[in-house]
Amino acid sequence: MRYIDIAGALAFVEEHGPGGDDTAGTPVLCLHTAGQSGVQWRHVAPALAARGFRVVVPDLPGHGRSEPAPGGPVTELGVYAGWCLELIEALGLERPYVVGCSIGGKITLDLAARASGRLAGIVAMAANAWTGGTPSERGLRRELADVAAPSRTDRTYLGTLAVVGRSVPAERAELIATMHRREDPAISNSDLIGWTTHDLRERLGGVRCPAHLVVGADDLWVPAAGTRAAAALIPGARCTVLDGIGHYPMEEIEGFDGVLAGWLAELGSEVAA
Amino acid sequence: MTTEQVLRPDTRTGPGRRFEEFTVGERFTSAPRTVTATDLAEFTRLSGDDHPLHAGPDGVLQGPFGIAVAMGLLQGLGLHGSAVRGLLDTHWSYRLPLRVGDTVRLELTVVRCRRTRKGDAGVVTRHMRLVDEQGRTVQEGTTSALVAAAGPGPDPVGRAFGTLGWGEALVAALAPGFAESLATWDGAIGLRAGEHEVCLRVYRGKVIEVAGRAALGPTFTVEADELTWTELVTAPANEFTRFAMSGRFGMRGNGYEYLRLTKALHLIVDAARGIA
């Protein structure tokens, strides 16, 4: 775990490697969702490391323990993608896999579109190429002008519960939703502006690394059709719809490290093929 | 609540179900029915609507054919005998074309039971859905029938969404957290189901009046059709946020106050589920 200067501000990065060596293993960069932090990967990261991976979990600028971006809250996901490339460079990650969820999933797709050659493969979860303009940027900007907008924390809590999959035990769903209350609304809303305005439709055709898109069947925010459409734009990409799972597979699925390791192995064998 | 009903032998000659025997939330599924070329020809002849849309092997059955079939499948459920005095209304939507060779079944949910003012009968509103073999809704809507009552009542209020009696029972069932979450609030919350609306007038956490309307109108009204309310109170958990996010609940009035009352609305739904 360390603080490292990326793009003019200190970034908090969690690192786990096999046998306690944080710099050993196949690198995997794990990206969190809007307004949240690397804590979403707390169960997955050490377990994935024990399977031979060098797991790197950053808090995006303004999130968790990272300093805010010098230019203020980020409303452009491409900025986060550029930031991730700087991080990959600074840590000396050799052809890492990238795994992300929600805005993290869309940042993952953006990374693949701009730097396929530097990646071993991607797993983009709960992401699509284009939202179709929902939620509306105008509404989000209005809410940004009043980020203490009524009952924000209750809406984050209940809104999270509503998009967690139906197969997830109540206590786990409750923990996820309670932890998601920890957000800076100015940052979350800016993230969502980035999410809703980022259009990757013209760029996904250029992805050249192995790609796997994943979406939960119970994800009310990201309908499976949009994820399927995004996968169809990427040459050779596969798409998985997870039954009974919602918007946060890495937090919802018990033993997600094993599932993810399986997907990464598949991506790896595609390279060899 | 899922109930499969067998054909009651007395419905052709006997009274069938009386008003009191219907319960909001009861669900029934009919046997399947396949649409034939004869159906298309005969319905076209009967209505006189010979538009090319309704002809040929790909002809689309006229919409009202679906209503007619739904009513026939309803009779097959064996609920109604001589206690039924007649059909009062039909509100219907056509979602997908119905063609020769399609097989549909009727899924029926009782969504409102309301006694008439005179008291000797009640209106039973049924949500009716024609579902194809892939499980898609082909047509749906509500129909209301007037049904003779066995006695004078009173009737249960726990699922009489949007009525005064329901509002009063709901308020009595509110958790203490409701008062806490509205400790600084002054306003009125409208709860609407179909055509029925009840207003909870709140002052500093206390509901000071339950009425058909608030003097200055509700601060906001939360509304849905009766089927949505029925599904909300019979679901295994409180899914209000999920329903609201997917557009099944609507809101009119002051959106800011509506958001501010997020937690209070959840507690209202908890109470509605508690009394159901």
C-alpha cells in the first residue's frame, strides 16, 4: 500500500502479490465504481493475489484515500483512462489485465480502445458503449449545483439495494449498500456525468486485446442489451450475463476471485491461440 | 399469493363467488387457447372490419378479439355464476399483434374489491393479461364486474389502496422512524392507486389528518396502478425503490420534497406491506 504521485496529486494504491511479494505475479489493475473506492475489491484482491496475480487497486482521483484531481472533480472518463495509463507506467506494470465495474468498466473499455497493445486483456463489468443519454447530463449537472440534494445518503443506500442482484443474501446486500453511503456526492455526480456523456461506439471496433464484457441480469442501471451491443462492437469479445447478480459482481459474488481468475485464464489462452 | 382454481361445478347453475369471496392479490391462470383461421374469418365477419391488416395468412386479429377471448378464458376459471350482475368497464392496451396460430393464456390478478354505496354488491376489478408461449404480454388491461354480496360487510381495508380506510390503517402501522424522519416537516403526502387517492397531512412528524384531499393539495403524490400496488405489498421484500427506478411508480407535485422524503416513503411502504 502506498501513495504515489500521478498526474499532479497523490494517489492511494493497494497492492497484493503471491506469497507476500507485492511486485510478483501477473499484473491485474482493478477499478472501482462511481463515487466509491478500492475497498470494493477488499475480498477479491488478496484472494486473487494468492492465485498468482499482482493485484493493483487504486482509488481514482478524489475517491477513497486519493487526493482530488488538481483540476477539480473529473467529468470525463477519458481523463481517468489517461490517469490509469500513467499509473501503469509509474508502477511498471508489464501488459496488465484491467478489470473494472460500472464507470470502472467503461474506463476499462476506454483503456482497451486507446492502448490495446499495452494490455493483456480486459474484463469490463456493468458497462456499455453508450447510455443513450440516461441519466440526463442536465439533471446530473443540476444536482451537482446542489449536491446536498435531499436525502442523498438514503437514495444512495436504497438505490444500491435496488440494483444488487436477487441471489445476494440480505446481509451482504445490506453491507454493500451501507458502505456505498461513503461517498463525496460532488465526486459521484461528476463520475456519473462522465458515465452518461462517454460515447465509445465509434472506438470499440479498434480494440485489439482479448475482451470479456460482463453484466448482471438484475442490474437495473445497465440493461444487458447495452452490454451485449458493446461486446458486439469489439472483435472477438465475449459477453456473459450473470443470473441473480446486479450492478456490483465483485462485491455480490462470494468467491469472486475464482470466477475472475477463470475469466482471466480464458483471456490469456486467447492470446496464445 | 398464487392460487390455481379448479372449475367449480356450480358456476353454471349456482351463484359462483360472492363479492366477499374475492381477495386483492389472488392470481389465476387459465388453460391455453390457440387462435385459428376460423377465429380470424368469423371475427372479421362479425365486426365488419375487413381492413387488409386483418386478412390473409399473416392477418392480425382485431384488438377486441383479445378482450373477447380473455373474457371467455375468464369463464373457464369457474369463478362466476349467477352472482355476477354484469361487466362495468374495460381498460385495455394492445402490446403485440395476435395472429392465427398464436397460443395465449389468461393471467388474472384481483386488484381491487370495492363495495357499492348501496352495500348489497361490490365491484371486483381484475387485471387481465394475455400471455403468449414465450411469456410475453400480448394484451393487458383491467375489467370490473359487479358482483352480488353475501352480507353487509364490513370489508377488509388492508389492500384497499388509496382509500380512507386503508390510509388510516396504514398510519396506525407506521414505524416510529417515520416521525423521526419527518421531525421538521410540514406538508401532505398523496398516495394514489388508480383513481383512488388518500392524503396524509403531516406536521412535525405527526400525521394530523388522513383525508381524501388536503386543504392546499398534497405536497406531492406518489402514484401507480392497482396492479403495481398489489405486487408491491405481496412481494417478498420492500421493493419500492426498484419499482420507482423502473418507472412503475410516478410522482406529481414537489419533486424536491419527494426526494427529501425518500426514507419516509420507504417506511410508508413498509406499513402498507404490514397491513396487507
